[in-house]
Amino acid sequence: MNQSNAQSKSAGRSLWADAWRQLRRNRLAMASFWIILLYLAMALYGEGVYWYFHWQDTTPPYQQTNLQEEYLRPSVFRHPFAADPGDDSSLLTDHHGSPAAPGLAARLRSGLRVLAHHPLGTDNLGRDVLQRTVQGARIAFQVGIITSCIAIPIGVFLGCLAGYFGGKTDDFIVWLYSTFSSIPGLLFIFAIAMVVGKGLLGVYLGIGLTTWVNLCRLMRGEVMKHKTRPYVQAARALGLGPFRIMFRHILPNIFHIIIITFSLRFPAAISTEVFMSFLGIGVQGEPSWGIMISNARLRLWQGVWWEMTFVTAAIFFVVLAFNLLGDALRDALDPRLRTSEH
Amino acid sequence: MYRYIIRRILQMIPTVFGVIVITFILFNIVGGSPATMTLGKNISPKALEEFDEQRGFNKPLLLGRWSATRAYQDTVFARNAGPWREIEGVVYVAGQRPEPGHIVMAPGKDYAVPLAFKLKKQTTYQWILKYRLISGTAVFRIIADDQPRGATGARPALPAAAEPEPQATVLPTNSAWQTIRIPFTVGSDPAVVKPTVSAAGGALEISALRLRRQNAHWFDSQFVFYLRQIARGDFGKSHYTNQRVAQMLKDGIMPSLALTVPIFLVELVVALSIALLCAFWRNSWLDRGIVVIAVALMSVNYLVWIIFGQYLLGYRWGFFPLWGFEAWSYLLLPVLIGVVSGLGATVRFYRTVMLDEMYRDYVRTALAKGVSRPGLLFRHVLKNAMIPILTNVVIAIPFLYAGSLLLEGFFGIPGLGNMGINALNYSDIDVVRAIVLIGSVLYVAANLMTDLCYALVDPRVRLE
């Protein structure tokens, strides 16, 4: 038993190392990987900001309306005539040879002070588009991760059971997923969200409870294939229980499917959340990308292009990065696909 | 072959049943009665009850003889006296650990049970009463007696040994809490039913009171109601537009098809042509460029296509009419947007299918025998690739009926997608349920069609 474990482990390591090497060589995939990390950092920062102001019990800056600053155009540098009481203009010219050389911190502060408050502009209530976009990333990652935490365990568990036990169990699970898959996807999600009630919980449950089907089908097929492999037969001959064989022996060998599925369903979940929030059955009262789009949509016709553009760009890059990385992962982790793709 | 067809149709039944069960679980069990959600909070219980009656929500879920009625909402006096608040002489006592919360009725008075509306004719009901009567007597009357009343409505206290009138139940004295069931039948005139409680000699304490209505039979449940509705092809009535859902579906399907069928066909032709180009010049810069563009197109959100497309092409540059459903030209822009938004994924799929075929042995053989490349592509590869392509096409057909959820709303096309979104916004359960159900059944049917086509083409399938 120990030996079989050790063997499967060492084989697994080499597969992962091999896949990692493949990924490293793929420049597009690495760029996507870094973009995703950047978004993740944004989402974590957004989460921190959210909780900070939640504990402080004050209105977070991304919700503060400021009617003097509505519809500010995006600009990297502060407007030259914008008054700033704390600004000491002499600091800006010190490199011309001012005798009183300021410290590094002061220089940095003055440098930052030139930068605009709202690099991506403001919306109709004077709220900062950049901060709201960051909060949108937070919601998007929450949705992607939580729905995965719902859908992937269901898919893996049912798929393993169906594939391993076969017979009546298999019939039941196949019936279950063919039923789920025959219900039109988006409508099913919306209907669940409607029944659960507007809000993030509806989004999580709607997406999570409907998107396990594909993974379940894949897992079932793979487990069925692995069930007849010698290592599983050996484990069975050693008297191991079915659940131990399924989850300790077979699952590590087909784990790459879960990773590929995760990276490919993530962008789909994000897009669905955008739809739902846009239609008003998603996030309530917090800035999500869908809500920003639905706000910006009408302003677009008045020539306020920036909110719309930056939000759609934010969505585009994260979805693109996930799609590219997912494809690269599939090529790297699934050797059969690697040989057939040329 | 016939045996195969019959077997396949029989296999379809559990799936359709599954869909029915899932929609039932979703809308009836999880969702519960949408009456308060759709009608609002300040609606009389009678209107709510009628809403439920029409949709079968006042029945037990699966099986049962008795069901609750809104004429008298269950009261357990956990926090307050509930509907008894307004009745003079009733004192509320909050619960303290062993003692449940209850109301105390002082002796020597009649207390009319506060019913929200008249009960139904010719129906059997029962009261379930949990009470304590330490001393004295108490009577629960279903029909208030005809004796003339005083100005205040109070009658002199009953003598201790009042003989029970018809439909009156004497509550036995008991110092512990006990439950009693009082069944009664409403005659042809529901107006005379005025349940009253009266106590004499000692205070009556009530800790729970429930009213149950008897159903016609054990299977008179929501599920059976739903099944019968489906069997009749009746999908209920939209509470928002007040139209029959079947009629709404009939009205909405043509605009939806007018939008989705062109999208589907154009996209199919364009995507197949591009995929063939990719297969023909595989691994060239053209192929790689197309793949990158396809992934990029895929990553643009659907909303973005619609919003920017409508803004730029319709509003800014004025190439197309903006909004409405008056002439065929109104469909051009939505169709264009629909095609472009779906193109990325479709091209990628067909390209993979084509390339899978390109590396088969028979292709190599054909090449070795000197078949020209275009000939190979069109006569051999395309023909063999048709099986996965056809599967994809047939499976996509049922989704055409629902139209495009978002496109229709943006462009003012009165189709099923638009209807569905409105129904979601107004929590119009009957409409959403009908669209989900029909979509699923069509999908199952399309699956059956593909399998039958396979069986026609490939004899091996039949033997499986």
C-alpha cells in the first residue's frame, strides 16, 4: 500500500513538474497567469477595503457621492487648476537647485500629489470609477471561487460515485445530470436566483448548483477508465474500501481535470454574474461590474464613455486571461490532447 | 430499428419527469407561495388566498388530507396575541420556559374568533386548539346562536351546565395543556359561520389555535395539480399581464424565432467557412491569427457587444434602426450582434472538430493516393466532420425558441426572451416555469432526434 502510494505520488509530481515546465515555456500563458494574479491582488485589496470600512462603520470611498465631481474625465495627472490646500508648489521645482532639499518621503508625497484623484474618472454621482472597478473585481472573484466551491465538490463526488459503483448508482446520477443539463442554463440560473431572492446568495446558488454537470460527466468517464487499471485492482486486492480507492488513489490521478475545469468555468461564472447584476437580480447595493455596466449604459449615450470602457476592459482582460490560461493548462496537463493538437 | 426508437423514447420519460420534479422542487417547495412577493404586503388575505387557489398553492405539497388556510393564520402566541390583539377582554401572557406564550380569556364573555374572510361553502374544516381550563366551563361554538344580543354583543354568562348546542363543543376542564380537534362542515351559507369561544366560571387559556381545511382527497396536492396542468397544456395565468401563459408563449415565439433563426444560420455558415479556412491553411499565420481572434472575441462580454453595437452602429453612425419590431430592417442589427458575439466560440469548436478529422489515417491515405487538398477537405473531411457538427447543430435548436434573453430586451423585440426577463423581474412564476419547462422538453426531444439520426446513419448504434 505504501509503495503504491509512493509510486502514484512520484508519478503525480513529475506530471505537475512537467506541466509547469510546459506552462513556463508558453509566454502567453505566463502573461495570463500574471494578469490573473494582478486581478487577484486587486480583489484582495478590495476585500480589505471593504472590511476596513465595514468595521469602521463609515461609507467606503467607492460609495461616497460627491456631486461636485460628477462626470470627471479620466486623467493621469491632476487638473492644473485644481486647488489643493496642502500643496507646496516649491517642492515641485526643487530639482532645479532649490537649497532646501526635501526628504525622500516629501518628494514622494509631492510626486503622488500631482497624480489625479480619479485616474479613471468619476460616474454620475461623482464616485471614483477605479475604486468601483476594484470592488467589482472583488465581487467577481468571490463569485468565481464560491460557485466553484459549490459546483466542483458536487461534480467530483457524484462523478466518482457514478463511475466507480456503476449499476443503479450510475443510472441515478446519469439521470440526475441529464435532467439538469436539459434545463436551459441561463434561465435555470435566473430561476434559482429568483426563488432564493435577489442578492449574492442567489448568484452563488444559481451558478453553483447548475454548473457541476460537465465536470460530473468528465469525472465519471475518467473514473470508469481508471477503475480497470492495475493499480486500482491492486488496491482492491489489498482490501481497501471503495471511498479510499476513489478519493485517495483514483482522484489524484485525474486531478488535472478539476484544475482545467476550474480555470475554464471561472470566466463563465464571472460573465454570468455580470449578466445577473446587470438585470438587477444579482448583487444589491455594492459596486459590481454588472451594476456598473447597467449604470454606465445610459450615460454612454450622453458621451460619458469612460466608465463603460474601463469596466468592459476590466472584464475583457480577466476573462481573456482565464480563457488563455485554461487552454494552456489543458494542453500542459492532458497529454492526450497535447499529442492531437498540432 | 423500431425497437431502438421505442427504447429511446422510453428513456426520455425519466428525464422529462426529472425536469418536472426539479421545476416543482424549485418553484413550489423552495420558492413557496409567491403570493406576498408578487402582490405586495398590504393585500387582504382573501386576495392572497384567491391567488393561491388559482395556482394550487393552498394545497399540501405531495400528499395530505388537511391544508392551512389564510382565513385564520396559525397562531402559537410566541411573541404576541396575533389577531387576538384587538379582541376586548383577551390578555396576552408571554411564554416563560415551561409555560408557552398564551392568551387568557376572562370568564363571562363571548369571544369571536377573528377570521380574515368567510370560509368556503360545502367544505369541511377543523380547528386544532391547545388550551388549559383550570376551572369552570368553556364552549367552542362554530355557529353563533341566534339569540338577540345586547348592544355590546355580550351575552349573559352561560350557566355552568349549558347543554351543548349543535356544532358547539364543550371543552373539558383540564389543568394541563391539552389539544382538542373540532371538525365542522360549512353548509350552503358561509355567512352564518362565526366561531366563538366563551368561558364561564374560570379563565380559558389558549396557547395555540390552528384552522385546517379538508381537501377533496389524499392526492389533492400541489404536485398533482401541477401534473394535471401540464397534461392539459395549461401553464397558468401570468399575474402581471393577466394573460394565459400559453397565449403569451404563442404570441412570443414568432418574434423570437425571427431573431434567433437568422443568427443561428448565419453564424453556422460563417463559422464553418472560417473553420474550413483554418483547416486548409492549418498552422499558418492565418490559422493562428484566427485562433487568437476567436479567443479574444469569446472573452468580450455579451452585454458589451450589445451596448457598444447599439450605441455605435445604431445611434452614433445610424446604420440601422435602433429599437422596435416593425420591419425586417429592425432585425439586422440584433442579428449582426448576435452573430458576432457567438462567433468566437463557434469557430473554435468547428476548427477543433475539423482538425481532429485532419489527423485521421484515412486523410493520410487519401493524401498519399494523390487526392487534391480542396477535394480532400470538402469531399472527405467535411463529410466525416458532419457528425459532431450535426450534433452541435441539433442540440442548439431547442435554445432558439427562447430567443435571446438580452438582445430582445435591448432592441424591443416582443419575444419570449424579453418576456422571460420581465417575468423574472416581476417574479412571475408561472411564466418563468413555463419557459423553463418547455425549453427542457424541447432539449430532450432534440437529443432524441440526434440519437435517431445517428442510428439511421450508423447501424452499430442500434445494437448497443
